[in-house]
Amino acid sequence: MDSFISTVKWKLSDGTLRDMKAFLREKLGFDIFSSRQKIHNLRKMHSGLEDYKIRVETVLKKSAGRDVEQESYVIEVKDLQSLISKRIQRLHDNGRLSFREGSSDIILGIGGDKGAAHTKLVVVFGNVDKPNDPHGILLVGLYEGHDDYGTLKEKMALVFKQLNDLEHVTYNETGKTITRSVVKLAIGDCKFLSAITGHSGQSCATPCFLCDKRWTSHGVKAQLVAQFNFFLAGSPYDSSALKEPLFHAKKGTIGVPGVHTVLGIAQTYGLDWMFALCNKIDAKDPTLPENLREQRKILKSLEEEEVHYEARYNSLKSTHNIVEHMLSVAENFDESVDDVDTNKSCGSSFCFVATSDDSKICDSDVFECSNCSKTVHNICSFIFTSTQDHQEDICCLECRKHNSNMSLQSRVAILEKIERNFRKKMENDKECLENVVSEKKILDEKMKLYNGDTRKKLEAVLKNIGCDMRAWYQQLTGNQVRNFLRPANIKKCFAIFPPNSSDNLYAMESFLMNLGKLMSSANNKVKTDEEIDDLEKIVEELVEDLKQAQPRATVTPKMHLLTCHLIPFLREHRTWGSITEQGIAHLHAVINSLHVRFASVLDTAMRATLIVKALSNYNFIFDIGASWFKAA
């Protein structure tokens, strides 16, 4: 068993294991590993392949600005009830199964998220010491694509049916058959929770997926902090107001996504405010925008436009050069002189490839005309992109023009028209490109004004405390926000601001201190009524501080979730950190490492099979409680 665990932990292939065994025998005189066959048998026994269905499908991916078909795999659990029971049995047999005081229920987190290119559906086991350990999380579905309502329904309908049907778990305790009820808690970020409940998302008129309170955080009608009642919830949704839910979550079983909520609030109301204050101090310009997110979006959009128009212009310019060369070939062609290379000639009545020595023309692809069946160069039929970009029933120039003996003069006339069209498009794209570059340059120069002394001091402090998130290009990560919200680090950040720089320094420091206390409360500990009362007071203070410091800030859905729905969830479940979306984020890292590890496996189904086997091996080692097996 130790040999099996070590090969999983250190990712030893059979070949590497063979070499290691030979090396140990030669250098030490003995081999510490069990036989490769026995290790292989354990790998196979705990591979989990019989528990999953793997299918390969074709998906469209963007490549060089166009849609390209590629193979992808979908993983679905076959029998969720049986697999959950097997895991619970294994946890019990190894003394890993535990229950909360006064409860005999099996607690499962039903979650999902998109990480990199793949969306994962998972089950998190709440009756263990460390529910969020990624190696203990059970994968029940995986596909390449987004985690929106439509895609989840299309790809994972059978998995959601099994999740909805799961009500009890049966296993053996000391020879007795035990059946326990299952409590299912929905976990994930706001987008995923909205999708599985049939909610339209955070941009709709009722942005909260837990209640139908109406407000918006965008546009001229955006709800401001000063007028918002943070403690007044809307009514529970009527089923007719939502799409058919993918997951039938019982009332009170969807909580506040701790990591994403705290991260979003710290970024929007904390760091953005700090950088806005830096801008105000350094640039002395009260008209400067205070929302860094919007500035980043504008800059990114301009950068993407610049790349788009530059690529289009260069492509048009290259094709225009080819057309001009073809015109030159046609105009200088002397029919009385035999200067045609018959070895290069195609089925066209006039072959440009055979009459030219230019490599751009000579390298032209060929295709078979769907009408006359002649093999013709793309160039000779005035097709300037790959024939793969066109439909299969593509015709040559003569068939398209219904003229099998088209004269050279007719071809020149068509080429001249094509040349004029390309030139006009080039001029339009060049003008667009110049406008975008000019606008981007102005914005870049304006952004450089923000790189003042106060801004540099704040960024130096953030880098020093492990939060070097390069503010113009990305946001904090979960681990960074934990560093940022430590009391000592908050004080370091505020120490860089002059005392008279803002009347709201104290209120904002207090706001972030209270947010840090709430973040720290998102842990495994089961809380008492007194502790929940204290957290409720912290939430009230946090709202008061925000109303004082940023009365004209808009109200985000995450701020509403924290202030309105956290305390009711805590009073019912006594914890909001034992099962969270953080475990799924860690699982992304594990699966991404497996994708890298198996990237050289060309067969798509085999690559999915290897990932399932690796994850099942991790699950087994977690269940038996191998003390020296640590998460990578």
C-alpha cells in the first residue's frame, strides 16, 4: 500500500518505477518498493473507471480569430448513489467519518465551477476533518465549456438528475446496515449558484439568487450605498419567476459563497477605494474616474481592437499584394511565347501558378471543383483563403461564371475589381487602426499620471505583504485577500496616506478590519448563538462604516449577500466555512496539473481515462487517511 501511495504522490510512471527499482537494487542492495504488478493491481482496483462514463465530442474553439473544430471529452458519473455509499463506507472503515453534535446526517456539498477551459461538478464530503481537501472531493462531472445554465443543462442533465434523486446513503457499520439522510448544500460562486437555481444572474433586475429584491448596480438607476437597506431581504422566489432549476436545493441550503464574496467586497470597496484615493492625492484631479475596473476594461478593449484591426489590415495587405502580382502576370503575359511551366499547371484554362515564379503564388493550395471535377489552384479561381474555410461544394472560377473558355481579359477585369475592393477595405481598416491606436495612447498617458508617489508606496506595501496583483491588469486571488485583510497588513496600507488626505480613513480602516473578522469566521468551527450574535454586530458596523465612507458607491450583489443572507444561514447551519467553493478552486489546480501531465497523450478518451484514474486514486488515499500524503 505504501508503494502504491508513493507512486501516486510522486506521479511515478511504470517506466520510472522500473528504473528506480533497478537503481535501488544496484546502489542499496535491496528494493524498498513492492512489485510493479502489485502496484499496478492496486492502481487498477482503485481506478474508478467502472464508476464513470467518458464520451468524446467535437467542440468549436477560437483559433486565430476563427472557429475550429477540436475533440473534447465529457466525464459523467454512472451511479452516484452507489459511488457515494462506497466512499462513505471507506471513510467509516478507516475511522474518518464523523458527525456534528446532535446530528446523524450525511452532509454533502454539491458544487461546481469553471477553471481554465473545463467546468467541474463535484460532491464535497462534510463528515470529515478537512472537507475542502481537493484530494477528497469527488468529481461527478466534467466538460470543456462554460458553467452557464444552458451549457450545464445540455452537458450535465443526467448528473443533476442523480444529484436531485440522492436522499439517503446506505452502508455497513459493524455488520449492521445503516441508512442515513443526506443534507445537500449548494456551493459555488454566484454565477454557478444562479445557474443551477434557474436564476438569470447578477445583471438582471433581481440580482440575488436567494431573494427577489429589486435593484441594480449599473447605469443611472444604480442603487447607492447611502439609500440601500442592507438588512431587508426580498421574498423567496416563486418558481414561475425562474427557469427550471437544475439542482433542487431545499430552502436554506444555499449559503453565501465565502471566498468569492469577501474577495469581491475587498476589491470593490477596499482596494479600488484606496487606489482612487492615491489618484486623488497624486494627480490632484477631482475629475479622474474612481473605478479602476472600468478603466481596465476600456484599456483591454482598445488593446483587443488594436490587435484585431492590425491582424486584419496585415492579412488584407498580403492578399492585396498577391492580387497586384497576378494582375502584373496577366498584363505581361505573351501568348506567343511558351513560358508556361506545364508541370505546375492545373485544370484552369489559365494557370497563374504555371506562369509565375513568385513563391506566394506557387505555394497555392489546390481543390477539386464540385461541378466539373477539375483540380484547380485556389489562386487560379481567385480564392485567396484556404479552401478549408469554405464549404465542401466549392466551384472553380469557370464554373462559377458559367464560362469554360474565359478569356484572359475577362480575368483581368475581375481581378481589377477584386483589387479595388481589397484596397478600399485596407484603407478603412487602416483608418480604424489609427483611431484605436490614438485613443489607446491617450488613455495610456492618462494612466501614467496615476503612477505617483502615493500610488507607488501603496503598491510597495501590497507587494511586501504578498498581494502584488499588478492592479491595472488583474484582481486579488483568494490567498492574497486573506493576506490583505489581516489587521497588521491593513494598518500598513493605511499608514501611507497623509492624515488629512480623506475624512474617511478611519471609517474605511474599520470597514476592512470588520471584513477581515468575517473572513476569519468562515472556518470549520461550529458556532454558538453568542458567536453568531457577535458576527451580526460586526456586519452592522461594517454597513455603518461603508455608508459613511462611500455613500455614493453602488451596491453589489456580493455586498447584499453578506449583509442580508449570511446571518440567517449561520443560525440554521452554524458554520459557513466547513464546505466552501474554495475546495473546488483547489481541485482546479489538481486537475490542471493532470492536464499538463497527460498533455502528450493524443487520444482524447485515453487522456480522460488517465485523469479519472488519477483522481480516483487520490480519493482512495484520502479516504484511508494516509498521514504522509499531502495535497500538492
